[in-house]
Amino acid sequence: MFDNRPSNNVFDVNVFDDNMFDDNMFDDNMFDVNVLNNMFNLNKYKYNTITTEIIKLKEDGTIFNEIPSELLHLSYNMLYICAIANYSNSDKSKVSYKVIKHTKTIIEIIIEAAEEIENKELFYRMISNNHIITMQSYMIKHAGKKLVSDEGSKKSTMKLMELTEDKKYSNLQRALDIISQDITIMSKEDEDIMKTFNSINKYNEINDFLINSVYDSIYNDNNGIKSYDIFNIYWQMYTMCLSRYIDTEFEITLIRRYLNQLYTADKIAVQKSIKHSKVLKTVSTYGVSTDTITNKVVNNYLNALKSNIDGVIYKKMDKNNR
């Protein structure tokens, strides 16, 4: 009864729509970022005002100084989503206060949900590596970026599906890790990966791929019952950013339920047929199979997640004696 996944297992809350910005906001040769649906309908002035205020908050460096370091970059990414989704019509003087309060409420929920976990840093790392939030925040921050050719964008998408030199990640996963962790000192390989990432025209399609083909294709099996609790946790973080009202106790209970099901799962795996997305359709035109994407991208996402899930230790619970 607590499942808050999108109906029909698709990204049907289309919060990234064509109509957020006024028609004249961008030049014809600039990227239509499809950021946040038309009920927010921001004009260029409001958009610039909000993003400028958030940049100032980040530069201040003290608004989140009391939270665990593992959650810091997640907090700043959530600021953008909370502000655009909920406070675009607020007075400029009130935006900062409201969006900070909203974001801190989400962080407090995460911290409270982890109360029974001994090594909380593993849980925080899993939570903070939420690439749905990373992707959506990046889309907001880079509204209006220059278009590349359609063919160039498709080739960049193909490159993101390839493995890094150490074969541990896909280039897509590495790019979003760099953004999530705000890594500024990069290797030559990392610089090339980010150049490729920034040569994508349709970030909303990458976002759809992450939601459906990656996270919502990873399941946990508890006594023969399949759940998608990695996705559920990440989606919950995102929907709290969009919600003006947050039921704190309900959200804490929900996270604990999902985490407990992950922790006690008999198996966490990628389903045999990952869920459809436009990215899969694009790469198929280049002769790349869904199985290849599963092996190079989705399985490596799972491996990174499991390293944090498997190490979690509860204060009052032993996994071997559940």
C-alpha cells in the first residue's frame, strides 16, 4: 500500500515538459531543456532569479554545514528542484528561506530513517547517489545550453553507454557520479566523458532511461515477491522535492520499509528484460542490443548499489538472524 512508483512502470509524472519557459526565453539554436511542467510556467526573469538565489546560497557554504557530509551535494541538487517546483511564485526575499526549509526537511527525514543503522554513511552514500535528482537538477541548471547536431547527440548517447577504461562503470554512470559528487579535479578520461555528456540534446530522454531502463529494472526478491525498492527510495526522494506538503512520519516509515526489504532480500538483481525507453530505441538503430546495455550499464549500476546495501548493519537486527 505504500508503493509510490509511477503507474504502468513509466515516467508518467512528466515534470520535464516543453512549456516551462516563455517562447522567447531561448534562441532558436539553444537547447529546449524540457524542464518542469507547464503548471509552473516560468518566464526567463523568474528562472534567472531563482537560479541566481540558489547559486548565492551554495556560495555561502553554511546553510547545510550541520548535515552529514555524504548528503551535502544531494542537498544542493535538491535545492534547485524544490525551488523551481514549489517557490517560483514566491517573493524573492522569501525564496531562500522557503527552499532551504523544504530541503532541510527532506534531509531530516533521511537522517531519521537511518536511526537504526549502525554504519549510516553507507546508507547516506546510496541515497546521495540518486541520479534521478542529479539529472533533474542538471537539466534545470543547464537550461538553454547550445544544441549540437542531432546525429552528434545520438553518437554521444552511444558513447555514454560504453564502459570506462577500468570497466567498472558505464560512461553515463561516471558522468553522473562526477556531477553528483561535484568533482572538479578530473582525469583526461573524466574530461572526455563530461564533454560527451554535454553533447546530448535531449537530457529528458537520458532521464527517462535512468528511471525506467535502469532503476525500475532492478528488483529485490523477498520470499518470492518482487519489489523495486531501489527505485522506490530514489523516486520518493524526488517526489518530496516536488511536494509542497511533506508528511514527515509517513515518509520516514516509507523509507524504512523500503530499506528493510532491500536489507532482508533473498536476491537483488536486474530483470531479464529491462524496461523500454527512447534511449534503447536510439541505440538499437546503431545495432546495439538491449542485452549489451543491460551488461554495460544496468548491471554496473546494480553492482555499485549492492556494495552499499550489503554492508549496512542495523543496531537491533542481524541479517543472518532475521
